[in-house]
Amino acid sequence: MPPNSNRGKASSQKRKPKANFGSNGTSRKRRANPTADPGAGTSSQKKARTGGASASTSAGADNDGQEPANASASTAGGPGTASNAGASGTGTNTTETTPVKKRVRNRWGISPKQVPPEAKLTQRAFQRFIRGLCGMLRQTDVLPSSINAQKHFGKRFEDNIVDYHEHMRALVDESRTAVGAAMVLATTLVLDAKQISGPIANDIARIPETHLGTVFTMILKTGLQGFCPDLEGPVAENTTLLCDMYDNYIYGTLAQKTKMERRRPGSLAQSIKNGVEYKGRARLGEVRFKTATELGLRKPVLRMACVEEAHSDDEHKDEECYVRAKPGRNPLVAEFFYKELDPAAEAYRKRNAKPGQKAPKPRIRIDPLPPASQIGSILPPDVPVDFFTPEFFNALTLKERARYTNTGVAFPLKEFAFHEEHANWKKMGKKDFMFVYGNDVLAQYDIPSAEDIDALPKSDAEDDEEEAEIDLEDTDEEEGEGDGEEADEMEVEDEIFG
């Protein structure tokens, strides 16, 4: 028979008064993948109709931080216009996922989300062309310092020139040879791009040499050694679409990557690796959340599934994909994910797979699991308290435990979680669940009391986020609504596995 059928109140009376657990719940909005490169746009199937970039490239925007890169980081050299390897030597309440993170860099020009859909192709061509001019063929290439380029350009304006006639003749001769030198730079750039495997280099290799030669000619005839944006100098504001795109990409995306790599060599490659892990974990969480929603599970379970940090990231070795350890996570949570949700999601995928569609790599579980990655130890926000093992949770600081005061309980004790006679817990309302199962679970955790939380320094208070809400609060309205009505209530899209 179910536990606590006659003693639901006894266990709670033995504990000290605690904050009203699960009374107000938490709610957050559904949002897009947070691992996307801040300076990059999204792909579009529409043909660009805006002018300003004629390079022949594939659709979309330059997703530098999102594309998996196996190449090691290369360092940038002096100012030039071909590739790094060649002529130039130049080279940055709950949610379905995680809380929206504030951007830490300054916005320059137009945000990628503000670019009109019909201009997406132009945006990607523009970004790839900028990389080509800089010789940045890999994700890990960064912009060089422009100091030497400025010194070279400034020589023509020096005041201490003795023979102006000879000085002007040298400038004219330099301008006359610009066409030949520009074509050498263009040819070298395309050849170098063809020797590198990667989406950036592949796109740049498709740009016609004649077009690159024309641009390089204009650059060299002005007296510049190559295309080298000045990150140290002042920036003029621009209002046209292409100038806004340029500002955002150069002084936002590429400058951020460059400065990060200059401060901590190797950090860009690590950031790209983390980005791949973030995306994989986000996809896994999205599938599990939609599966749990389709199954009509309790909202605390949905809340557990929708937070990205609640899921393990994977270790990729060759063609294998190994599940990493997740410090502090209750083994019951992991077991429920891969025994209940993952098989249901895989069965749906097989039933609806398109001809020729490639199946995802199987996630291999070995004993012991590979250690957690750099991102794997981050505490997940807003998950029910039983996400953690009691031992791990009770060892956290008061400030950390206070974050989970009102996040609810998702699962019963392990002896009931997978027992067929107790399967009704999956769709119970809050009151019944807590009386029958939840209080026994909650008794294992040292939940801070309201007095403990009030005693915390004001600087430790959590910031309230004003976001569009999706109702995942644990209530009694779930009782008897197990066939998908909760999905409508939460305004989740109709196509659950779309």
C-alpha cells in the first residue's frame, strides 16, 4: 500500500518550520538555444535581395562559435590580406532550458536578430568576405594588432621628407604594382582556403579570385598593406544595413574573440568546445522535456527535464559518444531519464524518421562514467530539490540551498518510482503527491527556514527576472489531466516532437 496513507502529517511535524515549499512555484519562458554565437545570425532559405556583398557563399550567418572545430588554434600575425598560412599572415518561476543570460559585451551596429530575413544571405556573404580579407580561415583565427599597418600607412604623410619628388614617385610606383600584388594575394587566399577543411574555409574558397583581386587592388592602392580593422582606435557610427552588420561583426564578434584569446591563449578553442557541449546538452534537454510533456507527467518532473544544466554533457571520442558524470545528481533522476524518457523519445523518432535521415549517435554509459566537464559541475537553477542527492544538497552553503526552497519535489523514493503499483505518482497533483510520497522525500533534505533565508545578507538575495511565463508550478489541477491537456495549459507548441 502507498506510504504515508495514515501518517502524512506526522513526519512534517517533527521538522523545524520551513518555508512554504512549492507554494508559489517558479516559472520562466521558453527560449532559443543559448549557446549560439552572439555575433552570428541564423540561416535562411530566402535569396538575399540587398546589395553590398557579392561573394558566392552558402545561406545563413557566420556561426563561428557554433561550428565544431577540430583544428588547433592558430595565432594571428601582421597585417595582410591572404590566409594565415599564406601571403598575409593575419588572422573572434521555470524554463524549458536555462535562465536567459545577459550579454556581457557591448552591442555594435545591428543585432543579428534584427537583420531582415531577406538579408540573411547577404549577412553571411558579408561575414565570410570579411574573414577572407583578414585571412581568418579557421574558427580559432583572430584579428592581429593594427599598429604596424598604421605605421606603414602613415609614412606617406610624414613631415620630415627631404625629397618630395622621389617620395611621390615611390608612391606612384607602389600604386602601379597594386594590381599584380592584389591578384597574388587573392590566388594565395583561395589556395589556402581549399587546403583547409571547415565551413568557413569552404565558403571563402568559393569566392571568385577576380572579385577578391578587385578588392585587394583598392586596398593596396590606398597605401595599406592589407585589410586590418583597427580595434584600438575610435569607431564611427554607421546607420546603413551593411555598415551596421560590419560594426557588429568586427567590433562585437571578432573583437570579443580576439581580446579573449589575447588575454588567455587557448581560451577560444575551449570556448568552441564548450559551445558544442552546450548545444548537445540543450538538444538532449529539449527532447526529454517534450517527451515528458507528451506523457503528461507532473510539472515538477517537467521542470526537472526542461533545465539544461540538469542533463549530462557528453564526451566525444572519435565516433563514440560517452555520457559524463553529473556531480551531485540523484541517481534516481538519471535512471528515470534514460529508462523512461529516452526510450519513448527514440521510439517516436524511429516511427517518424524520414528516408535517409541519419540517426543520432547512441549515448554510451560506461562504469565508471567519465569525469564531469568544465560546464558539468554548474548547479542547475530552479530544479526540484530531489534532483540532488541528500548528502550533496545538505553539504551546500545556506545561500545555495536557499535557491531551492520553493522548487518542489519531483519523484517519490526509489522503491516506489519504478514500481508498477505506484505508477500513478507520475500524474498526481501536488497535495496528494506530497501526502503520499513527497513528505518522506523532503524529510531527507535540510531545507532552510524562512528565518534562515531572512538572515542572509542582502547581497546574497537572488535577482528576480521579469520574463514571459510558462506555467510549470506544481498544483492540484494536474489530477486527471494526463492526456496532453497540460501541454495546452502551458502553451507549449502543438507539434511536441517538431
